[in-house]
Amino acid sequence: MVHQPIIIAEDVHKWYGKFHVLQGVSLTINAGEVVVIMGPSGSGKSTFIRTFNALEDYQQGRIVIDGIQLSDDLRNIDAIRQEVGMVFQQFNLFPHLTVLQNITLAPIWVRKWGKGQAQDTALQLLERVGILEQAHKFPGQLSGGQQQRVAIARALAMQPKIMLFDEPTSALDPEMVREVLDVMRSLATSGMTMVVVTHEVGFAREVADRIVLMDAGMLVEQATPTEFFHNPQEERTRRFLAQIL
Amino acid sequence: MKQSIWRNQRFWRFFGQALVVVLILAGLAFLGSNLDRNLRQLGIRLGFDFLRSQAGFSIGDTPIPYQSSDSYAWALLVGLVNSLRVIGLGIGLATLVGVSVGIARLSDNWLLRQLALFYVETLRNTPLLLQLFFWYFAVFFRFPPVETPLRWLALTVSKGGLQLGELRVSSEFTALLLGLSFYTAAFIAEVVRGGIQSVPQGQWEAARSLGLKPGQTLRLVVLPQALRTIVPPLGNQYLNLAKNSSLAIAVGYPDLYAVSSTTFNQTGRAVEVMILISLTYLSLSLLISLLINLYNRSVQLVER
Amino acid sequence: MNSWLRKNLFNTWYNTLLTLVCLLGIYQIVTGVGNWLLTQARWDVVATNLNLLLVGRYPASQIWRLWLVGAIGVLLVGVSLVRPRLQPALKARLTPLLLGLWPLSLVLCFWLIAGGAGLLPVGTNLWGGLLLTLLVAFVSTVLAFPLSVVLAVGRQSTLPLVRWFCTGYIELIRGLPLIGILFMAQVMLPLVLPAEWRLDRLLRAIAGLVLFNAAYLAENVRGGLQAVPRGQTEAAKALGLNTPLILVLIVLPQAIRTVIPAIVGQFISLFKDTSLLSLFALLELTGIARSVLAQPQFLGRYAEVYLFVGLLYWIFCYTLARVSQRWEKPVASRL
């Protein structure tokens, strides 16, 4: 595999008022890699990945996404957001639009596609995530698992180079977690660069190329799944694993 | 990479504000210059010394002594006192009636519920002004003339007003007070009803299973909790009452607005009168809001 | 039947007493009022002045135009209310049609009422009574709405100056009585505008109502804006949409839907508030009622006229309130 860094975060610091939420986090992610970030709640892992598409800003350090520097420059932010897709814990589908309209909205208005092209892509994606028949329903009529799959399709419609997942299954009933993880698994197999914040250990073990542990705003350890789960180097990693396994 | 200024987020923040400020200032300058030009054409100079000149008009209700030879400032003060009289009593009466009707809306007596509903739906869906006209012209005008009043126990009733022993109130005052209070009470009733209904059913069940009777449950368990939901919109209704009191002019009661209006008619001092009215009503609104907020804080639940 | 009576009216001793007292009171009042209504009240004042009360001095020969406007209004509103319950295919075809029809019929109705270009022109000084009330309420709401959206969005703005200005305006207007604002509009507008712009009393009154209404509507819209979950803006941002697009495509459609009952409530208030125009010598429903009462042959008929006019107001407000309640339900369940 050729190592082609697509996300470079160097010594990133962020403060919420006095609270030092990110304390010098550095991480490099290569194209096609699947990185899973784990950690106790409040460790800053969600905040960290949200800096990648400028949903959160940062005060110190450097972040470069696909060669574009993340700064105050609006043009850069816009360009980055088109290349980075995000899936949220609360799905955040647009309730006043149908499933199909949810997916075609951004391609039409941001990438300026024609309606026909956008709809074709949308229908293909719906088929890929397994819910083609729900195309004309409203989000409120779908189950949680179905909604999250629509959310994934919506993000994929922009043909991003990177997909961010912020605890995608935490708000789902247990029986629906599997269907979403299956979609994410197939996405990983297809070669998408994915950064996933999750508590799903099984998924991490099977799909991740690398697992990162964050705690109290710091990056504690990163290793391959085998190394991470069977031979953790840091004390904090061992403590964390004891709590979740 | 050169950063284009048009794409910088911080630039747009600054520029956006600057643009708005420029627009607002330009607007105000436009209005101000017109005002200046028009006032000069009318020969009016802005200033508040006209308040010292003689008012020259009489006032019907004078809770503090007043003659037409007194100053405009004094006349306005009389107006203010009149406003405060009707607002204070109005809030009291409206609360009394409103809370009763609100509770009646939830009574287990069907007839009482329907009567309360009728009261609320009738008064809420007709304009207050119309109700005031009705009270004054269709009710108080039918009272016997001053020379031949109606006597009932210690109460003397005539077109001139009501008299109970030493206490005398004009028809205008009474019509305004009753119209204003009953109208506002209809809205207060709905606020109270909503508040009581917002208390979870489980509270009623727990109280009843402890053996409390409905009246006790209401008084000791439900109403104290309902107050949390009730107080803010209740305060809003009080504010409405205070503002609606300005309709006094429709029934000839000399409140602050009515006196200000007469002052304007006599002096042509639009800007000054407008400033006085605004400052006074805003202060009044602020005062009521403050008191309500203080009370609101005291009824909040103590939580972890 | 007996058991219902027992449970609802006579279940306890005090309820029984209450019921009897109420029944007695109702009997007294109903017979007294009924007696007056049927024997002593002289309703010719209403019958003779019916046209005046309903449409002011609108020429009698042209009233058919007003009926047409009413029919168009009822039709449009009816179809719009029914739309959410239709089949998707029919709804998809109907929606763009409706979107175009609304502004078109607005223009059409205005032409029908005002005349000109083929129809006999009817000057604004002839519009009065219920017609004027409806027109003023409608125009004021339509004009106030965009202003209120601007104020509501401005009040949430991250730019401090914009936020202060909008908040200041809203709080200032909401602290003042409507009569005060109408007074200022009548008296101040001629002073702060160039003398060549001569605004007649009706326009000044409408301006006052618009400024007043916008502040209250802005609070309703703000509530709606706050009800849109933050995640919606985040998801839209993550997809690359810029701020204006997010506002128009995602936030406002959701905010306004939540807020429609409050907006209808505000319209009902405004409808009642138009009565204040009578204090400024304008002849909407209340104003024209007072001028009818000033006619020498109908002196003293206060009760009859005010009751009739009150009934008209009541019918409108009550119906609007019920319709709004009904409409709230299907929309809420879909969202």
C-alpha cells in the first residue's frame, strides 16, 4: 500500500473558554485507511474529528485535509467540506424533505448537478445501503437504523474522499446496530478513508486498520487492532480496555 | 497560497456588521433631517419647557388635586396616577376572576365547565375596545341621572358614578376597570388551565391514593407545581393589561395616554409627547417584568 | 341519561347546590336578555345599515366583485388546507400550481376590490366596515411577515450590533401600547418623512400596525428558529451548504411550520386590534359602528349595534381559532 497522507493533524490545541479540550493532538491518516478512535466520554474524540470539517475550530496547531490547509479562508473550508462527508449520532436528516430529497439536496445546490443526475446517483446509493423502497418516504416514517443508512447515503452522494462517523450507532436500538455496521463495513472494503468514533469493539477489531485511544484531550496510544487489544502499551489504555471489555 | 479577502470568514463578520451599521445610520439620518426640516417649517423648537405652561383643560377623575390652571406636567402626573389606579386594581380583579374561571374550566361539574368555557370564548374572541364601548355605553349610560340615583343598601348608583359611603368612583373608571379586568381574566383563565393541566397525571393519582380530596390535592399538590408554568405567561397578561389600560380614552377616563393626547392636541408637541409616553410605558413594563421575574424565581423547583 | 346527570351535575352536595344556583342564574339572565332581544331591542338600526357595516360606502352595484373575492379566498384556503392529506402524486402536481396561484389571486383580488382597467374604480375612502377590517388585517400581516423574519434572524445573529439593534427594536415595540404606536404613526410619520410624501391616515395606520405586528411575529418566528435542532445546521454545513442556503432550505421551512399556529393566533389578535383604528377616525368595523350610532335617528342604540358587531368579530375569530387547531394536528404528526 502506498502511504498517502490525506489527513494531517499536528499539535492541535483547542480551548472552550478555560477548558483545554484538545491538548496537542497529532495524527496522520492515509488514504484508504480506516481509523477507529475510542475513549471515555469527555475525552475530546468527537470534538477532534469535528475539526476536520470545520464544525469546530481550533486555536493552535495545523490541520491539512487532502492537501488543503484548514484555516479562516472560506474557500478552503468550502472545498474541504465537499471532500469530507459526515455521519452524526443523531442522524440529523431533514424532516421536511423526503429521503430522496435529503440525498439530492447537496449535489444539486453545492455541486450544481442536474436533477436527473442527482436522482440517479441517489437511487443507486439507496440501493447500495439497502433501502431503495423508502425513497419517497419522510424520515419520520423510518426506523432509526433506516434513517442512519439514509444519512450515510446522503453523505456519500457528495462523493467525498473521507467519511467521518461520530458515534453512528450510539443512538440506535441494539437490533438496528448491525445493519448500519454492515453498511460501514462494505464501505471500508471499497477503499474509503474512514475515521470512526465508536464504542463498537467488534467493528473496530474486524474493520479498523488502526485504533486510536483518546483520553482527557490527549492522544494516548495508537496501534493495530491486534496490538491494541492484546498488547496495549499505556496504562490508561489498559484501564480503558478493562472497562469496556 | 494567497488568501483572498473576499473569502475570509472574519472579514465577512466585520463587513456584515459595518454594512448594517451604515444602513441604520443612513436611515436615521434620513429621518432626522426630514424631522428637522419639517419642524422648522412648523416653527416648533424641540424642548420640554412647555410642560410648565398652564394646561387649560379640566380632568374628570382627580385622585390628586388638580385645576385647569395647573401645569401640563401636573396634568400628566394626574394621568399617570389614574393609569396606576386602574392597572393596580385591574391586575387584582383580573387575577381573582381569571384564576376562578380557570379552575372552573376543569371542574367536574359539567354546567360550571360549560359556563366557564362560554365566558372565555366570548370575551377572548371580541375586541377589548368593543367590550369597553359596550360596558360604557350600553351599561353605564343606562344608569339613572345624577339627580335621581338608584340606592341599594349603602351603594348609590347613577350616571355620575358609584358611591359607597365616602368612596366615590366615576362611571368611566368603573367601566374601564370592569371591561379591562374581565377581558384579561379570560386570558388568565386559559393560562391557569394550561398550567394545571401541565402537572403530570401521576401527581393527582399519588395524592388521591394518599386520601387527599380533590380540593386539597389542587391546593396543596397541583397548584404549587402549576405555578412554575403559570407565572411567566401570567406576567405577560399583566403587561397586556397595563398596555391595554391606554384604551381609557375610548370611555373618557383621563389616563396617561388620554391626557398626553389632549396635551398634544393643544400644543402640537409631537416628539416630546411621544418621548414622554414611551418612557413612561416602557418603565412601567420594565417594572412589572422585574417583579414577575423575581416571583418566578421563587417558585422554581430546587433541582440537583 | 340519569346516570350522566348524576355524575356530572349532582355528584356531591356542593356540586348540586352549584348546579342549582347556576341554573337559576342562567334562567334569569336568559329570560331577561331574551325578552330584551325580542321585544325591546329595535333591530332596524342594523337592518338599515347592514351594507354600511359590512362594506362601508362601497357602491352597491359593485358588491358582486366582493362576493367573487370571498369565493376565491375560500377556495384557495380550502384547497391549501386539504393539500397535506392528499395522495403524493396529486400533491406533487398540485403544489407548484398552488404556489403560482396564491400571488396571482392576490393580484386578482386586489384588482377586483380596487377596480381600474376595465372595472369601475372604487377609491380607498369608500372602503369601510368589515371589508376594511379584513383588508387592513391581511395587508398588515403580509407586510409584517418578511420584516419579522429579518428581525428574528437578526436577533439570533452572531454579529453583536445586528443582534442589539433587532433586540432593541423588538423590546421597544413590545413595551408600548398599540394605541401609542398608532398615535406615533399618525403624528410622527408626517414629520420624519419628506413633506412631499403625503401619506393618508389609512396608510399611516397600516404602517403602525406593520411595525407593531412585526415585533410580535418576530418573537414567534424566533421560537420556531430555536426549535430547529442544532444538528440540522451541522448536517447542512457538513454537506457543504453555505449560510444563506442553510437558512432558506433547511432552517426556515422547519421553523415556520412549527410556528404557524402562533402566527394564526397573532393574526386573530391583529384582527381584533384593527378596532383601534376607530379611535383615529378610520371607518373599519368598529369605526363605522360608531358613525352609525351617531346618526340622529338611531341615537342610543348602543346595545343592538355593538352586539351585532361583536357577533361579527366573534364569528371570524372563533372560526379562525378552530381551523388553526385542526390544521395543527396533521402537520405535527408528519414532522
